[in-house]
Amino acid sequence: MDGNLVAASNQNNFTLSYRGNALLGNLLLTDKVTNEELLSCSVLRASGIDANIGGPPRVAVGEVALVDFDAGLVLNRNAKLNLGDLAIAREAPGSIASANQSSGRAPPQGSSPEPQPAPAAAPVKPPTGADISVGKIALRGGAINYTDNFIRPHYTVHLTNLAGKIGGFGTRSSSPAQVEVHGLVNSVSPIAITGSVNPLAPAAFVDIKAESDGYQLIQLTAYSAKYTGYPITMGTLKVDVHYLVQNRQLTATNHFFISRLIFGEKVQGPHAIDLPIGLAVKLLKNPRGEIDITVPVSGSLDDPQFSVGALLLQAAKDVILKIVESPFEILASVAGVEGGSGQNLQHVPFLAGQATLTPAAESQLSSVAKAMQNRPELRLTLSPRVDPSTDRAGLGALMVDRLVKMQKVQELRAHGDIAEVATVELTPDEYDKYLTVVYKQAKFDKRRNSLRSDTFPPPDEMKKVLAENMKVTDEDLMKLAIARVVAVGDYLDQLVDPVRLAVVPPNNGAPENNDNGPPTAAVDLTVD
């Protein structure tokens, strides 16, 4: 120490003050049971100290410098940090880095454990009104080694080459301290922490951003296997997080950019979340094998169950659920569909009784194909569907059109011309002319006049009555469903590798509406 220490007594008031500098060198803290190193520091220097007690306590430090320090953090198997066990009872020594804090041995036979008195409640101390301020904290040559013994296999990460500075802060300061710290993760991946903090303010304030790049995800495979059921075999991570704590409320965003992520075979475990992780990854991974996702987190520090880890895990679950429950919302966004409506992509509609793609349906399928091209690991399944309530009438109307066209084809052929129903064209007058012929030839009860002869209603009514009397069977509906899925498949085959397409055949009998979409004539699309 290098400074002036003044002690004074005035009646019952004792005061002590110090002005100067202090240095603690070659510090080493070890676990007294295992002799494992907890903290080492070459230099801990405090300069510009102005402190006094004996009245309202006041401690002002111009600068704190920490040089060549190495700290060890351990999460024990009981999910507690070793720092929380720095103070232990004399009669029950144990290693603060050990997996278990008790031997777990049963008491000798014939003896019963003595009842332990309930610990006395700690007295509530009145606020001291201390005035504490630090002008600056400087870090150089630091390292933090973190080991998680709660997970199996154990996880370890090393933060090295830590250096930077933290600006001034204090109990009476309204301005937060600026933070700028940088280093390396496992001596390879750079990490930068910036922002502002005021840890001594009445309501702690934190506004911190952290960035790291090039982290090898295989090092997190223990967590991945435990909580998702899939070990990570390859992948790198770039992370950009922003955490804001204000008025005891946490608001955070976690931006993850993952490259070349590959999972191993699924493993069973009691802690694994039951979610289709594989589908979520396929939906998120672009053609370059990259995933770009942001996970928001929020919570109250006053919540007794508050835990950043638990909040982050729940937020990740919510994001995954949203993705897999509405996959076509993601695909619509990927394809740049205006409004991003996945409902518009998931069901390809058809006009009643028809299996021809409309221009709108072709545009929709082009968007689906574009999304599939940008999500190369996805497969698409086509499921045809008919609506008997509308398709029977629609098929009947098409049968009427065919009969009407057939009248002209027969007339042309009688004159030696070549004609086909599929290509023949009719003017409106011709259509009404041949429609009347078909109506007259139809074998069903028609409206008659007073002379018992057939009457001919307007053309629209004639066509409606004819369509209603056409015999449309369940087999006709089945053929319609097949024709629809063939039309969709033929269109997509030109834009998507056919290997990535699968077809679910319609059910035997008349295919009815299912729960996969709205009650309309359509081909439903699903991804896996």
C-alpha cells in the first residue's frame, strides 16, 4: 500500500480514512479440499483511493486494474455454481468444485439423526447509505475457464486473452459505465462485449451486446443430445446477443447464424424436448447450409423462478413450434410471397369438377418451387382432394359441355372434316343451338306445355338441368382427384427434382374432405 491512513476519535465517533494506492500481487485462491485453483492474479491494483468510514461510508477508487488473471467457474452436479459455495461450514467441509456436496452415507444402524435446529433468519440490515464509486476498470491478459459438471459428458469452455475496460460507475451515478471487452473463445473464436452497465445503482442497469464468430458447435453436443435428442456432429456458430435489464425487467434478443449444421442419430433421454427438430432445421437451412434465426427473450427479475437459461430454452421451443406448425409461412417468406401467407401456398385450388391449373394456381406453384429450391433438404408430398358437394355438379357441367361439342364434331365429320372434342370451338350461338339438341335428346322428365310437348327453357337453365341429371359416380370423383394431383405433379416436375416429390393416392371410394385444409377442391401440400 502507498498512501496516508488517518484514524481519529472524537468522543464516541471513530473515523478512519485512507488516501493513496493499493496493490495485491501474485494472488492465488485454491479449493482447500482438492487444492484446485479458483483464481489467480498477477496484479490487482487500485489507484486514486479516497475512502473513509465513521459517518456515511464513502469509497472512491480512480482506477482498478486486473492483470494476468485466471478464474475457474464450475457448475456442480447439483446445478450450483462453485462461487455460491465459497463460504462453507467448518463442521461440513467439502470441495466447492466437487460433484456432490455430501457423502450420501447413511447413519450407523441403531442411530437416528439428531434433529437440526432451524437456521435463524438473517437480521435485516438497514441501508448504509454508502457512497461507492469507481472511475475505471482495466482488464489485461485475462482468462475464465468454465466447466459444467451438471451435463454428461461434461462441458468446458475457455475464454482467453481477455482485455478491455469498463468506465466509471457508482451508487450515486445516474450515467452507466461504458463496457468494451474482447478476447477469444477456446483460443480460436473472437468474442467482443460492448455496452453499458451500472451495477451499483439502486435498480441495476445492464445494456450489453456480445458477438462471437467461428465457434465449433460440436463442443455443444452434450447439451444438444440432452435437450433436443440429437447430438451435433458438425457446424459453426456466429452469435450476436443484446441483453437489456432495466427496472428489473429483462429484454433480450439472441441472433444465431449457423453454418453447415449436421445432427447425428436421435438418442433417447428423459430431458429431450418432443419436437420435430429435423424439420425445423430443414425449413431454416438455405442452399448454402446456413441458418439465420433470432430468438427473443423477456422476463422479470422479481420472478422467483427467473432463469436466463430456462427463458432461452422456452423461447427456443416456442420458435421451433411456430416454425413446424406453420411451415408454409416460412416457405412463403423464402419465396417472397407478398403478405407471406402460407395458407395460399399449402392448398392448390381447382374449379369445381376441373383438373386444369388456373393461372393463379400456376403462380402459386411457381412460388412453392422457388421456396423448395431455396430449401434443398425438404421433400414435398401432394395429397389430392375433392369436394363432392361442388365437384359432382362441376363434373356434370363438363359432361354437358362435352355432349354439346360432340354435336358439332359429328356434324363436321358428316361433311368429311376432321374434328375432335378437345379442340373444337363453338360460338355462343352455336353452343345454344347444340345445347338445345342435347336437351331434347336427354332421357329425363322435362317441363311440358298444355299440349304435352316439351318446352325449352333459357340456355342457362337448360344447362343447369342437364348437369343435375348427369350421372356422376364415385369413380368419376376418384379420377378427378388423380387428374388434379397429376396436373400439380407435372407442373412441379419441371421446377423441382422429382425425387423430392411424393404423392398420396386418394382413398378408395369417393375422396372426402379432410382436416388438412379448407373445405374446397384442392391438392394439399405438406413438407418433411
